[in-house]
Amino acid sequence: DSGVTQTPKHLITATGQRVTLRCSPRSGDLSVYWYQQSLDQGLQFLIQYYNGEERAKGNILERFSAQQFPDLHSELNLSSLELGDSALYFCASSVAGVGNTIYFGEGSWLTVV
Amino acid sequence: SQQGEEDPQALSIQEGENATMNCSYKTSINNLQWYRQNSGRGLVHLILIRSNEREKHSGRLRVTLDTSKKSSSLLITASRAADTASYFCATDALESGAGSYQLTFGKGTKLSVIP
């Protein structure tokens, strides 16, 4: 158990809908990361927050947004969902930045039908 | 875009044999990390090697890093059926800093250890 908690574990939704994925980082970790894993694209970095502020942005679509709250939990919002958004979404956390081990949650399986 | 590229894409060995996986990357890095992922599960951190280190051991794992060749290898000795998983290398770019930290993953090596 990495200590990173993600909910929900699985969800199925229709195209055009909006979903919110939730992440609780490990106790004491200030950085939260979101990654998307799909068969064709592999593991793609989406976005990083550090102590509530956005610090790095990767291949995150404009239809997606994220935030980190004062209690350090984070949410990833996916809107206007398309079939291609079906993937495993990971949240990860670390104490701080460079050189620190990043711990991953078990992921949220999103299926868009 | 992928920074690390693992080789081979798939590897099948008998229990007790050693497994070697390679990773090549393109740009200068601060650190390189190896992760394991069981099918459909989260990634488990195995080992981190810094750019000024050449070799690191952890139990049955041995990682080497050659920054001049921009490559790393992961050796698993005396493999077990429970080692069956996908293995990923991940790098962070040299310009990471000021709280910005982004790991870039390769596509992984799928290891099958046959009992």
C-alpha cells in the first residue's frame, strides 16, 4: 500500500459527460501528480501541484482540469468526455520535488461508452 | 512524448534465471527511477539512481546508469514467478526545479517469469 488513495476505482460514463477523480496523497506529501495510462499512449504526465499551486503541466487537454485543496487532496475533472479518454488515471504524491520518490495510487479506471 | 525507451518490449524467462531490462533516454537528467506495475494495478517504486551514481543495489535488484550513453539497466537476479509484471524507467529532466517535478516514463518491458 503506497498510502495514496484514489476514488473511484472504476467508473463507466457516457460520451459528453463530466467526471471527477479524487486523490488523497500520502501523509506529509506536498506534491500531487496526475498521470494517464492508455494502451496506445503509455504513461503520460498530466499535471503537478505543489502545496496548492500548479507547478508543472504536461499533456493535459483543455477539457481536463485539476486542483489541489488546502488539505492537500486533489481532484481531476474530466469534461466533454470522448471515447479516447478511456484510460487508467493515476494520482501520485511525493514529499517535494526533484530527487524524491513518487508514490502512485492504484488508479481510477475510466471507461467512456 | 516518451523520454525513456525500454528494451526489450517483452521478456520471458524461467524461474531462477536473471532478467535484464534496458532503458535509453534522450535528454540530460537529474535522476532515473525504475517502477514495477502488475497488470492493471498501480506503479510500485523499485529504485532511484541519481545522475552522479553509476550503480545501485536493492535486494535482488541491480541498477546501472551510464549518463554518457544516456542509458540504464535493471537486473533482477534469481527471478521468481511473482516478478511477473511490467517494468518502467522514468526520468526527470535536468531543468526540473522550483517545485516543478515531472517524471517521463518509457513504454515498459513486460516480464514473464515461468515457474
